[in-house]
Amino acid sequence: MSSASARLIVAASEASADLLYATRFFVPDEIIWFEHGGKSHAVFSPLEIDRARREAAVDVCLAQDDLIKRLRGAKSRKIISTTELLLGVLRERKIRRVEVPASFPLALARFLEKSGIRLKVAEPFFPEREIKTREEILKIQGAQRQAEAGLGRGLEVLRKSTRGKGDRLRWLGRDLTSEVLRAEIDAAVDTVGGAARSY
């Protein structure tokens, strides 16, 4: 890859398996990740930068606030959007071509192309992801056990429920709501070492 090229992902690792693979860092907010000059870089918000520096598998963790100040000028209060920030980061490094995953946001791709950045879609983005390591296999097995524990608890609660007035389900003397059922499932997942998340 030439010095004018980079590999680029803009996503939240909560939703992007490629980004989670690249960073080994779970984050619910969109971040900019790129590989350039033999090193991986990622731009993190003020809320995530300290944790990222400790935990993310990234060579260079960049603070979003510092980049914005540099791009707009230290005294300016101009708001910088994610697209402007990304373009600024690429131009600072003289990157003119990027390779992106198929899931790359279309509006952002069009913006970059209009700004003179050439894009190439690579699918799969990380071919090595297709063959799982022993560690990844163990994690998949663990996640499967956690999901089974949660599902098992949910089914158990439903089996022990009865029909009440107005066809409402009753469990342990109270109405069985979706929130109560979800809490029981989450607790079961937590008990076997999982971290249940509600969507």
C-alpha cells in the first residue's frame, strides 16, 4: 500500500464486526479507524479516549477534541462534523485513496469522492476473519453458552407463568411484563459470565 493510500472504517464496533476485529474494543458510538504507514489509528471522543488508550488494539489513539482544535484553529468555535473531521485527518496525512468495507456509509463515500478521495470496496475487508483462532472459537462457545442460559431462563419463567385476568400472564403473584422477563434473562446471562445488553 502506497503512502497515499489507507484502509478505512467509520462505524461503531457495537455494529461493525470489522471494526471490533480491528480494535478489539467495544464502543457504541461511531469512530474513525484507519490503517496507514504500517500503523493503525483511531479517533476517539472525549468519553472514550482514556479507556481506548488502555484497552484498544490500536497503534495510535487520536483524541477527537485535539484534532478538531487543530483543524478549525485553536480560537475558532466553528463546529466540525464527522465528515469534515475525517476529510481533515486524511488530508493531513496526504491520503488520496482509501479501501473501505462494503458496509461503509454511502453518504460519507459520496462526500469523500466529491472531495477528491478515491474509494475502493474490499469484501471481505479482513479475509483472515473467516478462519477463527482457538481464542475466537472459545469465545464463540462461551457466547453460545451464555445465550442458552438466558433463553433457558426465559422459557422456564414462561412455563411457570399462568393466565390471569384479561389473558395477562402472571408469574410469582404479579403480572409478567416484557421488562420482568428481560431482567430474568439478563440475570441468567450475567450469572454465567455474560454481559447482556438490551437493544
